[in-house]
Amino acid sequence: MKLLLVEDDDKLRNVTARGLTEAGHVIDTASDGPRGESYARAGDYDAIVLDVMLPGKDGLAIVRSLRAGGIRTPILLLTARDAVEDTIAGLDAGADDYVRKPFVFGELEARLRTIARRDTTNRGSVVALGDLRFDYGTRTAERAGRDLHLTAREGAYLEIFVRNAGTIVTRRALEDALWVLDSDASSNVIDVYVRRLRAKMEERGEPRLLHTVRGVGYRLAIHVGATSE
């Protein structure tokens, strides 16, 4: 893969770049926000590794700017922050994944492969479940012709439910699929995004599609059994 690494800590940037290069990837690096954003706009990258706290322009602002400019390159954020609110802020900005420092190199590379693979899967494929339509390529959705205006992370969650429509998706499966590894934070994050998806899908009083299967997980379906709500 061709990767862009934007990190202002010289030691971490050099060690990470060396590890990725030894793993067979082509790496460009930048040490501040404005230069990193410039590289991201000009280069054809398979994924971007972006530190949140950067001189000149922070990582979240860069993500928002890139997404607003139509750049859909997968982005993985690096940060020492560990609050659930910070995680959600980063994902809502348009990032595809989030790794907390310090991290294990193998985990970083695995996550990069995952978000790069997602970007090339099912581009332009649209599926329908009742009056819900989901576009895998853009991770956008409509219900009864109404744009749901999903954030990047809401789209990622809904994609998991759509791919498994009619079957139960456990909370653990969501954590594994979306790389939310911290047990306490992952539970809170899942609750937040399920509530958000329901609010958007049911904004005009539409029947519930995303159901809770008590003690197990969730199911996206038009008709559900008695154990769901």
C-alpha cells in the first residue's frame, strides 16, 4: 500500500515509517498539519495515518477539511486521548478508525489493511430493505426517499447491520468488525450509535428497523421475533 503518515513526534514518526516500509509499504511522511493536508490532497494514497494533536492544524480539522473537499481516502487517527467523547468526535469528523497511543505495530498495520480493504469493497452497490436504501460505495442511506445524512461512523455501523440484515449482530461482533477494542468505551460507543441511527431512521415516525435482541445484540429487519424490541 501507499501510505501517508502525519505525526509530529520525530521518534514515533521515524519508527512507524521504518516499520511500515519494512512491511512492504510505500510511505510519505509529514510532521505538521498543513503539510500533511497538502500531501493528502495531492497524493494518491491507499490510507492515511494522522495524529490528532499536530502543530499548525489539528488532525480533526484536517479530516473535516478533506472530507468536505471530496477526498475519501481511508483515515486512521492516532491519539493519546482515551475519552469516549474524543473517540466519537474523531469518527464523526470522517475518520475510518482510531488507534490510541501507545499502540502495537501489528495492530496498526492490521487496521490499515482493514480500512483500505473496505474502501475497495462493493463500490457503487446499492441494496434495499423495505423503504431503506444503503449505498456501500458511499455509505449513504435513504429512507422513503429521505437522505439520512449519516456521519462516516454511522455509515460504518449501518453497513454492518445491512450486510447482516435479518440475522442477529452481537455486540462483540460489532466491536470486532469496527475495531473498538476498549471494553467499557466500546459498550458506550455502540449505544450512542444505535440511538443515533434509530433517531435518523425514525425521524418521521417510520416503523423501527433496527431492533434490540435482549441480552444478545441487534437485528436489522422489517419483521422480528418476540425477543426483540
